[in-house]
Amino acid sequence: MMFCRRVISTVLTLSALAVFAEAAWDFMLYEQQWAPGVCAGRQSSHRLTKRHHHHSVGEECVIPPNATDGFTIHGSWPTTVGSEGPNYCNDSWPFNVTPIESLVNTMDIYWPSLFGSNNAFWSHEWVKHGVCAATLPALNSEMKFFSFVLSVRKQHDFKSYLASAGIAPSNDNGYQLEDLQNAIKQAINVKPLIVCATSGDTQYLAEAGICIGRSLQIVDCDESVYEESKCDPSQPIMYVPRGSS
């Protein structure tokens, strides 16, 4: 009997280690989205890369009235160098809003869904990304994960960074990719990811991202991250104001 228990214990330990190994990651790609740009490009099938959206093409894009007029959080995604993911690391750990009810009012403002319900959006972010981030002790609960992501938004206001460089939302003037990158880099000393959404011949600023290391400090992104930009550097990028789409 004792031998059997030891065998079972060993098997369970090896299984846990295997799951942990599969969930290993090097950094998190943290992204904020500019809702007017996301909505302006919502009809394009070339809109965003696979992990930059959780909705169906053609689904209505709605900016909640109580959402901040700045950038809103999209997510913080564990990433291995040179690839996307890991994703969906533990299907036995579903999202439950109860542990984070004290954060919900803040999340409604800074982490709202543009497509469907907030709870469905947060569930998607937790199940696909949060449980993978939870392999890090500092992020090993819903409260720790969502609180941390909110704290990054509080610390890094991309709209303010752009404004400090004289870049403001406009229906008339587009901006060069390099100018958008440099405006944010000037504030944080690392090169950001700028993601565009395209509709027709027009490309819109949709998201801005930075990389966060396992020490939970900002780090330089791996060069492969910038391949997700979908921005044409030879064309202007429209940073449209709220109410334009």
C-alpha cells in the first residue's frame, strides 16, 4: 500500500512539473488598446494578429460610456522568446469574478470589453493568459494577476506619454510609426510595440504594448514581438479621437 501511494505521489508530482514546464515563459507582452482605433478598423479581416483579438470579425465594437477616455487594458500575455504563448495552461482553473469583486469598478473603467460583456472578456484573459502567468508566485491568483495588470495601467498612461511629445488624437493628421514609438520610448526608455488596425487604405493606431520580465519590471522586447505590429511604416497612422468610429 505504501509503495502504491509513493508511485501515485510521484506520478502526480511529475504531472505537475510537466504542466509547469509547458507553461514556462520569458516575459509578458502587456498591451493597452486605443478603443477608437480598434473600432475604426473592426471590419478588416487583416485587423489584428491572432492573439490581439478575442471576438469574431464583424462583431459590433462598442466603447462603454464609463470607460476611461485614455487607453484601456487589453491584457498581459506570457510569452516565450520567438513565439506566442504559452496559452490555456490549466483548464481546471476557470474564471470566477467573486475573488476580484473589489476590483470590478476599476476594471469597468480601465479594462472594459469593446466586444460583448466585461465578464466574458476578463474570463478569456484569465483562462488563456492569466493561469499561465500564475506559474509565477507573485501572480498565482486572480487577485494578484488582475491587480498587477491594473497597477501597470496606473503607472503607464500611454495617452499622456504621446501627449507629452505633442501627439494628440486627430481626424485630420496622421503620425509616423517611428514618432509614436519614440514618444513612448522617451518616457519609459524601451521601444514599445505599436499595433495597427487597417480598414480600406487607412491604418489606425489600435494598441501599444511593452514587455515585462519575470521580475515584473519593464524590459526590452524580443525583436520577434515587433513583427506583430501590422503597421506600414511608410504610411501615416491615424490616431483618431473618441466618437470618430
